[in-house]
Amino acid sequence: MFLIDNILVDENIVNTPFLCELSKCKGACCTVKGGQGAPLLDEEITLLENSIKPASKYLSERSKAEIAKHGSWEGAPGEYTTVCIDDADCVFVYYEGDVAKCAIEKAYFEGQNEFRKPLSCHLFPVRITDFHGDYLYYDTFDECKPALEHGARQNVHIPETVKEALIRAYGEEWYGKLNILVQDRKQSQSH
């Protein structure tokens, strides 16, 4: 593990090649069966609620009906998650062909929403837990095997893949310190 400022980082984040390949995984991170939807920060609930209208133009009638009936989130403070349909698709999923994508993010990139998407989605496959402060770890999913293979081929590691999200969460300076570790590891592995 590494301690960067007051953030604890699991070594697997630094050492693991990972680069999403949507044509192979089909956006599985948005449709994983079982468990709960995407973890939400307490302060993201209002942002999520405000995202329903701009995202709805990309959502299926099924998703819109689910949001109307059950809302877009569930849980209690510190444990909120997005609602899932049939214990799989996040309620904000829309499809481009056979690839699951985020309607909130689509609205954001179309300039219709100020909220890009929940931080947990943006950081995926990195997860944050509390260990007397933030502890970042790599959450493995079988569905992400293509990303591991693609990352290895391209020599891209998890922090490089989720750079924007890490900067969003912890800032440029913090990311720079993490990136030094990644580049040092990559250099030592190439010798």
C-alpha cells in the first residue's frame, strides 16, 4: 500500500494494467447483476435528482417508468446507491447498439447537465472505502477481463485510465504524485 498525502492506495491500483474496451465488455460495469447500484456520495443525491430530466431524453421507457415508480436512488446516508432494474442495469443505462452507457454522462457531454456522473462510476474499477480516511482499492470483476488484456497490450494502468476521476476527487497535485509511482513501476517492470 502507498500513502499519498492522507489517501491510502492499494498497490494493485498502481500495478494493474487496465484500459476499457467497450466493444468487448459491452459496458458491463453499468449492468453487473447482483448487489446494488453504483455507490453515491451523500452530496450526489441532489445532483442525481437534477440529472433525471436532462438524462431522460436518452432513457428507455422502461427506465423512465422505474424512476417514476421507485426513484433514481435508494439507501440511507453514507450508503446510497443508484436504483437497478431487475437487479442488473442501472436505471440510468441507455444502449448504443449492444453497449450499455450512462445517460447522465451523455447529457453532460451534450451540454445539458452539469453533473458528469457519480464519482464511483467515474472512478470504476477503483473503489473508495473509509479506513480512518479514504482508502482506494481495485475492485475486480470478471466482466473486466478485456480491460486487463487491453491495458497490458497498450501499457496503460488503472490510474491512467481513471485520471480525470482521480483529479476530480483529489486534485492535480495529488494525481501527479500517484502518477510518479505508476511511471516508476512501469519503468522497473520494463527492465
